[in-house]
Amino acid sequence: MPSHPEFRVIGVIGMPEIKEGDDLADLILKASEAQGTPIEDRDIVVVTQKIVSKTEGALVDLKTVEPSELAKTMAADWDKDPRHVEVVLKESRRIVRMDHGVLITETKHGFICANSGVDASNVPGEDMLCLLPKDPDASAERIREAIRQRTGHSVAVIISDTFGRPWRDGTTDIAIGTAGMDPLKDYRGEADQFGRTLRVSVAAVADEVTGAAELVTGKNQEIPVTLVRGFQYEESAEGSKTLIRGASLDMFR
């Protein structure tokens, strides 16, 4: 009798406060080994964006920011810090919508999100902001390759971040960077349980895995890394860019 499908989500505890230049792969390996759950072959290592950005120095001190006239006007309308607004604008490719004191932008990566992903939470210093990594797929690949070199294990790596959703309340974590796994599961051409051919079903498995991992990391539990073990994924070098819907197919752009 076949075993029932299942996978585990293991929080990696004991990670130190991350600083620019830290070797994330080394810190993850040491922490996972110290808690008795060393990384295994085919694990998915989910790493929160914030610690990746910190190691890469993707931080901005508002004391160094000179806001533009546009930023000053927008900030005055919404009672915001114009320097913060300026950073958001600089990290954006275009403004999608402005309303209710929220700025929705398209980032330089192609993500549609609030405030270009610029965030002040879990960053030391009242005037410090954290930006998204410049290339989250490359960040994921560097961590993946370092783990492979040091352990011999082939793993997948996801860089996660928290996004809102336009039609539902609440946030969820999604994959903004991937390495070593296909972020999509394409069911098109397969048959459903009644023999009908599936024509449009493509699952965003990297996002689904990331959402499951967030149930362990939480927002204030100081667990920035999880190991997802037992999830069956297809290996791929595609990266997360395949998750971004093209403009020609986007009905809301």
C-alpha cells in the first residue's frame, strides 16, 4: 500500500543577528546542525528576504536621502515621511496605484507590491529602511551553490517575502527568488480524476511552499530560515521570473 503524501516544515532556530557580509549558507548550516536537523538532499531551504538583504547591504539610512518635490507632495497628502516615499519611488519602475495612503508600485524586478517592497520592520535603527535584493534569483543560487559545495547535497532555495493580495484580506509569503526548483507545476495536458484534459491548471508551487514555511517563521519569532523536507519538486534553473505574469496576459495592467 503506498504511503500517504506528506512533507515537513522545520524552523531553523539559533540564527544570529545578520550583518552585511555574513556568510548566510555557513550560518544556516551551523544552526541546522546544532539543533539536530542538518540539511539533507532534496530539502528546500526557505530564507526570508530580510536577512538576505542585510547580508547584501540593501539598507538605506534616511539621513542620507534628499526627497524630490514629488515625494514631498505625496508625503504631505498622506502624512508620511517624504524621505521614505523617495526611497519607494527610486525602487519602483512605475506607480500602479495610489490610494488610502498606500503606494502600489511595480518594482525593478517586475513585482507588483506595496511600497516597492521597502520595509522598516526588523531593521535596527529608527531611520533605516530595508530594500529588496537586487537579484533574488542570484541570491538564492549563491546560497544553494555554497550549501552544495560544503555538504554535497543538492537542495533548492527560495527567497521569501510578504505580499498583500488585491482581492483578499491578510498577507502571505511568496517566493521572490528561487534556485534549483521549478517554481511552477504545469498540469496542462494531464487528465483529472474523471478523464477530462486539464487545459489551464498551472500551480505556483514555490509560492505554496513559501506560504507553508511562513506558518513556522511567523513575523516575530526570530526564525528567518526553514527547511521544507519531503516535498517533491522538479529541478530547474529557471528561477522565479516565470512566476511573473507577462503584460500581454495580465488583464489588470
